[in-house]
Amino acid sequence: MIRVYLKLVVFLGLVALVGAAGFAGWRFATSDAEVSAADVTPTPELIEKGRYLTAAADCAACHTTPGGKPFAGGVAFDLPFGTIYSTNITADDSTGIGLWSDDEFVRALHKGVGKDGRNLYPAFPYTSYTGLTRDDAVAIKAYLFSLPKERVAEKENTLAFPFNQRWAMTFWNVAFLDQKRFRPDPGLDHVANRGAYLATALGHCGECHTPRNLAFALSGKEFAGAEIRGWHAYNITPDRDEGVGAWTDSQLASYLSTGHAEGRGAASGPMAEVIVNSTKLLTKPDIDALVAYMRTVEPRKGDGGVRVAESPKSMTTSTAWAAAPSGAENGLGAKVFQGACASCHQWNGKGQQTPYAALAGTRAVSDPEGVNLVHVMLEGTDLRSVHQAAWMPKFAEAYTDAELAAVANYVIGHFGGKEGKVTPEMVSERRATAK
Amino acid sequence: MSAPVLASPSRRLVLQAGGGLSLAFLFGGRVSAQDASPQAKLEAAAAGDAAFAPNAFIRIDKTGPIRLVIPNVDMGQGIYATEAAMMAEELEVGLGQVVVEHAPPIEPLYQTPLFKSQITGGSTSVRAFYKGLRQVGAAARTMLVGAAAEQWGVPAESLKAENGKVVDPANNRSATYGELAEAAAKQPVPDLEKVALKEPKDFKLLGTPFRRVDTADKTNGKLEFGIDSKVEGMQVATLALCPHVGGKVKSLKIDEAKKVPGVRDVIQIEGGVAVSGKHFWAAKMGLEALEIEWDEGPHADFSTESHFKALDETSRTGKALVAASEGDVTKVTGKKVEAIYRLPMLAHAALEPLNATVHVRPDACEIWVGTQVPVRAVQIAAKVAGLREDQVILHQHYLGGGFGRRLEVDSIETAVKFAKQVPYPLKLVWTREEDMQHDVPRPAYLDRMSATLGDDGFPLAFTDRVTGASVAARWAPVILRKDGFDSDTTECAAEMVYHVPNTHVEWAPFQMPEALPIGWWRGVGPTHNLFTVESFFDELAHAAGKDPVEYRLKLLSKNPRAAATLKDAAGKIGWGEKIGPRRGRGIATGAPFGAFTTAAVEVEVSPQGEIRIVKAVCSVDCGVVMNPNTVEAQIQGGLVFGWTMALYGALTYENGAAQQSNFHDYRMMRMNETPHIDVSILKSGEAPGGIGEVGTAIAAPALTNAIFAATGVRIRELPIDRKLLIENGDAKKKNVTEREAPDRKAPKRDLAEATAAGGAS
Amino acid sequence: MISINVNGEDRQVDGPEDMPLLWALRDVLGMTGTKFGCGVAQCGACTVHVNGQAVRSCVLPIGTLKDAKVTTVEAVGQSEQGKKIQQAWLDVEVVQCGYCQSGQIMSAAALLQHNPNPSDADIDAAMSGNICRCGTYVRVRQAIKQAATGEKVAMQTIPNDAEAVR
Ligand code: FES
Ligand code: FES
């Protein structure tokens, strides 16, 4: 943590002192111009369009706290250099964005600048939203303004110096904000282009799935997999080993619209939130467009990619009700699994009561480090709004680090066919970031 | 013998007869139209129209099985069969010839003398009714034999009763009890205190492993618990109570809930909201669609951390009431050993979630529920419904576990509050989450123990200062001493099995927030005090460098019954035999509920701190045994209950709200953690002791003493923090209780204090 | 209306697709032998058989059942294994409060169905999803052994029928 921090400081210093001037000139030259217009009067159609786009842009993920008032902000983002809270984007005049003009709202999405002209932090994904059309941005605003106004006290960000210096973001923007509206790729058909718009400008998939560089900006390894809130956001390029190249179209579509794909498992953690708040609300044509676009992305391998192995014998020779003898059945991990897990997950990888409990073929159990696996055990999952039985309680409280490490390793061995490398220390560290 | 039929005689008659009859009148007497004494009226009410009902417990008709009325309720302990067997033994009938009935809520007839109330709890049933129920059986038999003697014109002495018949061996004739019923009703009622009772050695039934009455119906789904009651026209509801103790509903939006298909009504009381509907699922979906804002109430700052801080404060400075004092502990000099023990609050988590089905009508309130306190249930229902007690009809059901939770009537009170707002019978079912978060928990304790050892290493003085809240102060103030002393808080510490010449045990009362009542929990005082006392005496043995069994035996020289169980259990666990690394044996002895008991446990602790119970033995002398099968079952189950507490049990609070909610965070021992448990029942002719809570009370110290033997880590705080048991080669870290607060969010201890007091050195 | 096959009979349930089978059984069909303990698949009190396999009905939406055959504790005695289990439960006297026992019986019967001669470890693996708050685990294990092997492995109780009275 300290090292990241120091490197960031040095990096920002360098950007500020050296590269800024010339680069800035180039950026300005290539930026799309901002059009100014009078505020539009919202129509029901515009609001309805905005509702859909707001879902597609997954605004709720960051601006609605669990159980809180919609879009009233206050969601905490724990970054290596402090905590940022999302803002209230309801139309409340004093604590929300009620006084913002269309122009100001569009400028925020496109340039990351607030009404007061101060820079916003790129935890707000304006590097993606910059691709939105003005019409779409205005529709989103119209929808937000149609909702109840919520007055909530703003939470103070707790950023350490120099990250609390908002002006410094100007340099960051110069380096990393490519202010361009989305342009269709002539090499793709209109379906794939629609998917591209959904995946980038609206859905900002890359914000999680694309690895970040030292300055916390997205690197060029688009969609090659990254870490977010301690979870793996897996590789979603068409790479056959580490990405989703081996998934069928219908598996991808099903995953996006229901959070589950037969033979690939269920979404959990931040991706489950995306599904609940966003992708499950997309129309079938838009889901198909997303899938079509994802097929056109360049296959890449990322760092620490997870590869799903052949179905292991331990699992394929097990039945729904009993584990095939593997030598691990008397270990601590197996015992915990028998008691707390087997009722839903069973031993043959198919899951019980609900297909969402299937573990066969999932990347979570194929990762020897069990990153997402341990997080799921610590935090649970909740896709109930998609499927009533698709959720799991959190087991952090009553099980020790040693027990969770043991059961993770058992699961990785039994369902993933790999040797689990989870240690109690790792579980203990992940507890710290678990919700 | 088959499962009870529901008996619900007219309460009206009962209450007209008035209450307050003394115990002396409770047994004997019979129904007679002429006899207008209050007692007779009560019994008439209880008896219904049986041909022969010589007392409140036995009903014999011309045809059909003999009916026995069981004063206690079943919550797993098998009391129906046990109490039926007491009567059947003297009545000379087989258990196959009887059916049993739940006693109706008529306190003067069916009260447990100890509590002067109709209550099942405290492992009192056998102790309370052992004599009386045999007497009523013998009295009825005497009358039946008398009737036959009169009919046949022979002396009663020439006849004998067996298998539900009176037999005249000389003339080779016999008559069934049914045939004699009407004539027997006219026989004089013998004086209960004068009827001859069998010697235990002549028992045919008691003492053998006989079958319970309810097993078959509990294996085929037929038996109805309260939660299974089905009432014509009923709606099912579930509820959300304010998560913060003492809080209430601030605002409520019901529109979305009303839209859920199957939802009937949204009903509100001050502390919560219920949704009723066609089935539980509709009610639950409706409840989830509600928008409820809570007013956190006055105790939002209550937390486990603040609670233990306050306990510690009281422990240091609070005025104490003396439980027992012998000799003079202040005059003794020698090696001083001190320790502080901390026990958490506990949830009951009976497997059947709280529930009650209630139908309030303008002139009556009918309740279907399983309760340990039927009379209290009737009283609270009458109060809430604004009716007279004789307008309340209670249908007693089997309990899906009690453990003390169903000694409380808060759930019945809540159910009546909701039900009186709707015209239909309302079945209110708590979710597991609501059940756990609105428990009436076992209180937390903080105990300071000290001892002074003589040159031989044996204690010359022992002191124990218990700090905690009194359950009895709210629940049964009558059992308090005049000065307010609650003997439950020091039970098994003030009256130890060991002999120490100078002892002083006292209790510093602690006041819980009023909105968070605390309750009885299986094993009550003994579960708390046997853990501290048996752990501490283990510490003393180690401080003296002596074997814990030898050490205890010496201290038990005046207590042969306890010593016998100790020797027996030690032998059976293989005490002293060689054992592998990170394995250890532990032992604990006590006499909870009048049963002398020793548990011995062998554990293995993994280098990562995980505990495996390898094997366990429990040796018990509980006096005359009613049903050895039940004794074994209660001990085995009780141990699992107690180990579960030791390993995982803690209900913690934050912002005035309980933090645990279901079995994923309030953990239960499971089968693959449970060793074989060998129960050894020592033969004894002494008066029977209780058994339902004995295993629970003795479980934890045997386990933690074994953990000490395996790891050198003394567990002074429950539940066991397994992080303390991680092997790391660092001796200081190994005994963290002496060094620092374990890293759990719950009880934060006072570091300086723990350092000063801790350690057996 | 959703049609489900319970104990060999097609029954109509008026409820939503996502309603767990547990509540359809208990509150719609009035079959209360199957118990509610936790609602989160952690205790096993609600165990029934679906196509011969032990499943937790509290988290099983009725909409997913289709033609599946549901067996509940009310009918488990009709199978040979179920009958054996119930008899062993009586002989060894497993039950205490009994609330978990419907689920224990269903899990045990399914185990024997698939593994007629389970070892202690097999029993632990198959039964550890069933919580018994009364702590009857030792006897559950013994009764399953006894049901499987016919060997008397624990204290037996004397039946209470009239003939047995001495
Ligand atoms: S009620 Fe279904 S597992 Fe507990
Ligand atoms: S017998 Fe009571 S919960 Fe198992």
C-alpha cells in the first residue's frame, strides 16, 4: 500500500512537472468540441429513455447505497490513497444536482468537471462517459430529475495529500482523458457498434475489467482482467484460455441478463451488482449487441489470468449426494463443506435447489489463490432480484481464517482440479476489505 | 401409549372455582356432583366426563385406553413417557395401555411445587413429581382393587392388580380397569400420604429403557408443533420487530406490500410490523416490500463492548450480596492465584422458530402454541386482549425445543397484539432472523476468582465474585432472598462439590437496560458457574503442579458420589495414558440439579487452532433412574449443546441491535464435529436428580480444560477464540488471555486488569 | 396454478413460481411434516426428496420442479429404506424435541438409498447439513448404522405395545 502510494506521488509529480505542456496541447487539438444548448424540457419519452440509459450506465452501482435512497450518493470507495464518497445525484437543490444545467451535467460526464468548475475524481468514470452522446446524457439527467429529491449531508472524502488536491486532476486528465464522443467502427456492423457503445460509453466495463496503470488510469490491455475492491474482474476478452472465448453466445447472454450461465457459474461480488443494477435490465437486442461486440475485442492475456481446467475427476466421479473418495474428505475443509456448503453446492458441481449454486466450470474455483472464492465466503452473494434462490449468506463471522482457507482449498481442489494455495493469512487480509 | 390428544376443558369452571389452593390438596379427591368444594370443581373441570377420574391425572373410561394427564410439557426431554411411567408403575398398567394428554393450564392442579407455578423448566419435572405421580397411581389402583373386592365379596388383600386388570388368583377371575371404572368411582379416596409405594427394586417399568410416546409421530411428520397448527380460516403472518432494543416503528409505507399477491393485511404495533397472507411466503414477500423506518429508541448506544465495560465497572465497584461464606478468606496466607472469566450473552436458537396462532374474538381468545408456561401465556393473552383469563383457551403443543426460550411469553404477547387487530385466526411465524435478533438472551457474566494455596498446593481459601444480571428478578422475584440475592447467579459456585476450608462467594448485581430482558438458558446458573469453577480449579491443580484428577479427588474426600463419577469418567477416557502432540484430556466435575456428574473430553488442536473433540465420556449419578435411555439422550444432547456454546456461542450487540441472525453466523455444532459420547450411569438408590440440563452445564469446562492440556492455553472467555490456539512457537502468544484482549469485536477487556489478575503464577 | 407431484399425487398450488416448495407443502397443501428452521439451507429441517435426492425445500422454487417427484416425510415410510430408518429411529430412540427429525429422516433415507452400507465418515458427510439443536447426532449416527446393518449398536428401547408389558 505504502509503495503504491509513493509511486503515485512520484508519478503525479512527473506528469505535473514534465509532460504536461506539450501533451496538453495535443489533447486539446484532438478533443471533441462541446456543444452548448439550452436546457430541454423533459417529456415522458425522454424520461423513459433516460431511465433505461441510467440503468445501462449503471449509475445506481455507485450512487445508491444498499438499502439507501436511490441516487442519493454516499457509497464509499476505498482507494489506496483514501476514501471517496459518491455524490447525491438527485435533483435536490442544495445537496444534489438540482441547480445544474444540461450543459453542466454534460460537461461533468464528458470532462469530469463539477458545476463549480472543480475537477471530479476519476472514481467517477468520466473517461468512459465522455463517449456518451449529448442526447443520451441529457436523457439521463431528465430521468434523474424526475425522481424524488433527496436531501443528504455530503460525506467528506478522506484523501491524503497530494490526492486531496483536486487541481492535480487536471494533469491526470491531460494524460488519461481522451475526450471523444463514441464513433462507430466502420469495420463492425451496427449491432456490434451498438454493443461497443453499451460496453464502453455506457456500461464502462473497462473501468473494472481493464487493468489500471500506476496512475490508476486504464491501461491499453482492454478487458484483460483486473482487480476491483479485492475481487478479480476476470478477463472478458475472447481469449480461449483466460477470457470468455470458449463461452457460447447464449452463455454470455444468459450471464449478463440473469447473472448465471450454465456450466460457467453465477456472478458474485461487484459483477453481481452490475447485473442487478444494470445488465439484467437491458433489452434482448442490447444484450445480443453486447455479446456481438465482446466477440470482436482483441483476445488478450492479462496478469494472473484464471484458466478453467478440464473438469476434475474428483468432481465428475462424485454424485449429487456424496463426494468421490479423494483423500481430502477427512480434512478440515471437507468437514466445513459438508456442514455449511454441501446442502446447496453438492459434490458433483451441479448445484442443488438452484443452478446458481453450481460450481463446475467457474473461474472462482479455478483460481488457486481463491480470490473471488474467499470473498464470496466472506461477503456472501445476492442475486435475489434476478432469481429468488440465488444468494448465499456470508460466513465471515462464525468461521475462522483457517477454516475458510481450508474450505477454499478443498473447493479449489475438488471442483477446480487445482491445488489451492489459500492461507489463513490471505483470508485474514481479505477480511479487511470484505464488506 | 400414543401421543397426547389436546385436552381443553372449560376454563370458565376452573376459574370460578378460584385459585390459590395449597399443594396439600393437589392430589387425591375425585369428582362428585355433590361435592362443591373449589378443589372438586377444579378437578371436575380437568376431568371432563371420564367414568373414573380419581384425581387430576388419571382418567379411566368403560372402554378405550387409560388416559394420563401430564403436568409438564415436552420439549425434547421425553417427559410424557417418564411421568406416564411413574403413574403406570403404581397403577399397574403397561405403557401400551395408556394415552397421555397435555395438562390444561390449571395452576392449582398442575403446578410444579418448586416454582408454585405450572412451569416446565429447571430440570425439575422428575424431582417434583416423582413421589406425587406414583401416589396418584397407587391411589387409583387401591380404589380399583377395592371396587373388585366389593363386587366379588373377597378381601382386597387376596387380589392383585396387573396389566390393567384386577386379578383374583384364588377364584381364577379378573376384571379390566374399564369394567371396574364406575364402581371404583364410588370407592373412598385413600389418603395419598398413606398409600404404600413400591420400593425402586420392585419397579417393573421405571429403570428400564422404555420408549417415549412421541417418537413414531416425530418420524413420520404427524406430530404437530405449535408452528404446525391448522385453524379454520387462519392467515399466516410474519413480522419485523425494530432491530434496536426498545425501538419502535417511526414510519411505514405499505403500498408495495399490499400489491404482493396473497397478502391480506399489514398490521402494526408500536415495536414492529406484521404482514398476513394466504401463506408464509406471501407474508414474507409482503414484509420485504414494506418501507419501514425505525426509531432506534433509547438504547442505540448499547453494545457488547459497552456492556462488558459496564460489567467490569460493577465488578470492581458494585455492592455485592453474599452467597456463601465459610471461615475467613482474609486470614489465609499462601500462594495466590487469580483469574477473571467472561461469558457472553447467548441466544437460544431452538430449532422451531417462535410462533403462535391466535384467534381473538369479542368474548374469547384462543391460542395454539407450545409453551413452557401455559398459565402465564393465558394471563398475558387475557391482559393484551382485554379479556378475563377464563375467556382464554390455550391449546398446548409440543415444543420444537425450549431451552428456556419458551419460558417467556413475549412472543405470545406480540402475537395477541397483532391478532386482536384482525378478525381471523392469525398464525404468526417468526423468521429465524427475527427469532434470533429478538431473543431474550442468557445474560453475560464477568467473574473474578481467586484462591490461596497452602504449601501442599491445595486451596486454603477460595473466593468468587460474580457480576451479572439476575433473570429471576424479573421472571420470578419470589425465588429471590429477602435482600434481593438471586441464588441462580452463584449456583454451583456457592455450593461447590469441593471442600475448601475458607470460602467466600458473592454476587454483584448488574442492571440490564429495561428494553433488553434477559432469560433462562439451558443449564442456567450451573452452566455459567461450572465453567468458571471447574476451569479455575483446573488452574489451581496446574499451579500446584498436580494432576487435575488427583487434585480434584483429594478435594472430594467428603463427597463420595461426586468422586465416584470422577473416577469412573477418568478411567473410561483413559486418563494418564500416553497421548499425541497437541492432544489433551480434560475433566470437569459438579453436582448440577442434584445429579453428580463428571465429563471427560479428549481433544486435538490443529496447529492452526482448530479443535476436534476426539472422544468424550460422561459419568453420572442422578439417583434413581426413571428411564436410562432418556438419561443417556439428555446427557449426550446436553453436552453437544454445551460444547456448541463453548465453541461458537455469543450473541453480540452493536447500536442496540443483535448482530447475529441465522445459523451461518450463529453457528451450531454439526454431526461431523460430534464424537461418540459414552454415557455411564452409576447405580444409585438416592432420590432422583434433574437431568435435562446436566450435560450442558458440565460440557464447556471439560472441553476447555482439555484444550489447556493440549496447548497450554487457558480459555477464560467464551466462546473459545480459536486464534489463541494457533501454534506459533511463541510461548507468550500461546497464552494470550494473560497478555491481551483477543481480537474479537465482542468483549473488550481491560488490559491492565487482565494482566494484573491473569495467570496462575 | 402450479402443478407439483407430491408423494405420487399431482397437487395444484396457487402461488408464484418462486415460492419455495417448503411453503407450498406447509401452508398450501397443509403438509406440515416438513419443517421450517432457517430458510437459508443451513439447517436441513425442510429436507424432502426430489427424484430420490435429499434437497432443502426452503430454497427450492416450485417453478423449477416441473415433473419432478417430491417425497415428504409423510410418505417416506413407503419406501423400504425409509421404513428401515423409521424403525431404527424407534428402536434407538433418536428423537428429542423432534423438530429437526423430519429432515434427519429424509437425509438418512436418501443416504441409505444411494449407499446401503455407509461408513461413519459417509454418514457424517451426508448428515452434517442437518442441524439438531437438541444434539441427537450420536444416536442419528447409530440409528443409520442399525438401519443399514441390522446390528444393534446402541441402547434399545422396549416397545410400548400392550403385549410387551410384563
Ligand atoms: S429450513 Fe431449509 S435448511 Fe433450514
Ligand atoms: S431433536 Fe430437537 S432439534 Fe433435533
